[in-house]
Amino acid sequence: DGGITQSPKYLFRKEGQNVTLSCEQNLNHDAMYWYRQDPGQGLRLIYYSQIVNDFQKGDIAEGYSVSREKKESFPLTVTSAQKNPTAFYLCASSFNRGRYEQYFGPGTRLTVT
Amino acid sequence: GENVEQHPSTLSVQEGDSAVIKCTYSDSASNYFPWYKQELGKRPQLIIDIRSNVGEKKDQRIAVTLNKTAKHFSLHITETQPEDSAVYFCAASGAGGSYIPTFGRGTSLIVHP
């Protein structure tokens, strides 16, 4: 299924705790993305990265942070500043030179109580 | 920036009927239009895409049409089957060389046996 993995599949945290979601790809893709999915809201872009050691905010970056130290990895940290963190989080990757298709990971469902 | 509107939000059909989902986009410079299918609890998967230099593309029971003048594109599914039941997302990208897609809010397709 495309060589992009996310872990864990389900994650439960208490309010006020930071949590890091993992995303790894072996597709040699340059670009990686994080989306948040809520019922009826489609896919909203949190952060994206075009190359190693560089990333940009998406539409809903507040309360989230990322790093891109390796081409294969793009972890997302949901901080305690995120007011409503319970959601389904999807990671994706793509080439960034003339080929636009995105490949998605299986997702992580985060529940914060 | 780009804005993508998708209709309807829910579509219910009988097995064997056709289903049509429509999207409009705002940036006339967008040139890549993918469609993703997301089954319940699973990752979105690319099912078909079209570039702005063609007006129609078919793959077995699915087809996508693009009207650049009107800035809209549609997904057509013929002879629907229960396994076609899923949420379908359209997207647009390519304006200004950007490969970051803007997604529609999704259409929940229900195929009744």
C-alpha cells in the first residue's frame, strides 16, 4: 500500500500532554504532509515539507509542530496548546517535481480526554 | 488561494445505477485534478486523476471529465456496486507550480444492494 506507514493506529492521551505521531516513507518522495480529518470537514493541511530540514505551515498549524531531519521521516507533535486535538491524522507524501500524486499513510486516530 | 467546492455531500443510489459527483475550483491556473476514495477507517487512495490538457479520462467503470472554461470537473461511476460505498474527495493543484492540493469536503456515496 504505497510504502508509507504511521504509528500507532490508535493513541489515547490525557489533556495537557504532548504527543508525537510517527510517519515514515520508503518511496523516495521529496515532499511530506500532515492532514487532520474531522467528520464533514474533509482534509485540512497542518504542515508540509518539501525537503529535509525545511517545512511550512499549512492552514491549521496552531498547536502543532513538526521536524524533517531525514527524507524518510516527518513526525508530528500535537502540543497541549492545540485546543481540540481529538481527530484522525493522516500523513502523505509525494514527489515535488512534475508529479503531483499523493500517497497516504493508514492514519492515526488520536483521542484526548 | 485555491478554493474547491464539492457536491453533493451525500449521495445514495441503488446498485447498478450511475453516480456523479461534481467539483468546482476557483484558480484557472490549476492543472491537476485527482479523485480519492476513502473507505471507512482507511486511508484515502487515488482512483483516477486528470490533467488540464485533456477533457476526459476513463478507467473501467469510473471516468472523470474536466471543463476548464467553467472550472469544474466531475467523477462518474457507472454500474455501481456496494463496494463503491465510501467517501470520495476531489482536489485541485498546480497553480503557480504548487503541488499542494486543495481538497473538497468529500461526498459520502452509499450504494444500496
